[in-house]
Amino acid sequence: MTGDDLRINPSILAADFVNMQAELARIATADFVHVDVMDNHFVPNLTFGPQMVERIQATSPVPLDVHLMITDPDRWAPGYAEIGAASVTFHLEAASDPVALARRLRQIGARAGVAVKPATPVDGLFDVLDEFDQILVMTVEPGFGGQSFMADQMPKLARLSDEARRRGSQVWLQVDGGIAESTIAQAAEAGADTFVAGSAVFGADDPGQAIAALRGVAAAHRH
């Protein structure tokens, strides 16, 4: 698989919030910018809501990949699609009707993603893979940036990848948490094609070079 089939989505959790427009300009070579929305309820942290995301949307050189770590996404997720986010991911654990919500997001015009926490099994998604454009396997407990990569999530990712291949599904498989040059190879080997990286990109002197390096390592380890 070539680097063209892979996506590197820097997480703005690792960016300088005061200089957001300049920070976004530093990642112009990324595929998407990953925007973590947390409500201090579903996860024990609070970030930003629709108004901030709308401003990021207006200034970002790349499309938005919004990750909603919130309670009641059935109510709130469509609003992020309406703002213009290219992709909206909600948590399987929080949605009352994941398939209906995914269809609603697609109807508005966004890619629909579903995320699973480390303790959440994915087998229940196998029969509805094509209802989603992206499945996000969390490789840390959601809520805070800078955590260590959980290698024990790789078998779950590999099962999803095998099932998607068996069914001919085009669903993207995303990983988020502790992704750096030292860990991205494991995730790529397990079947991920979309990678969220925070400090590995924004903490680099040259984010563009960091994005290219991550893409290169991932491409070398994809089957």
C-alpha cells in the first residue's frame, strides 16, 4: 500500500490553542485535522464546542475530522456536520442508535465515524460495517492527550481489518492515542490506514517533516 492510501490526522489537543490559526498552517500537508470535542461528562475533560469548531473550520487548510467524546451524540453530532466538518465520529458507547445517527450524518454531507474505547468489543459492528465511513479504535483511554500507546488493542484492530477485507468494505480504520514513529508501524501492520498523532506532529520543529515521516513508516508496514 502506498502513502496515498494512508491518512495522517494531527490532533489539535497538542497544539497551542492561543495561536490556533498559525498552528493549523503548520500542518497544511496533513490529510485532516483531528478535533477532539469533550464535554467533561462522557470523559473527564473539557475542550471546545461548536463555536470553536466552526472557527477552526473557517481557518483550517485541511478538512476537519471531529471526534465527539460526548454524551448524547444522537442530539449533538448532526450540528458538527452542519458546520461543515468533513468527518464526524461519535462513540458507540454513547449513542442510542448508532446506525441511525451515522445515516443522518451522511445525509447532511459528512463522513460518519464510530469510535470504541479500549474495553469495548467490536464484534457487534461487523454486520453494519458499511453504515460507517470510519471506525476509530482508541489506543488510549479517551479524555487526555499524551498517554502511552496501548498495544493490546492491536488484535481488535486486526479483527476489524480482516472482517472489512472479507466483506469488501471500504471503511477506514483509524487509531488515536500514543501514535508516533515508534508505534505507528504496529498500528499499520494490524490494519489501520488513518492515524491520529498529537505531540508527535505539533511537538516537532518541522510538523511537515514529522507528517511525512509518519506516513513513510506506516506505508512501509501496511500489507
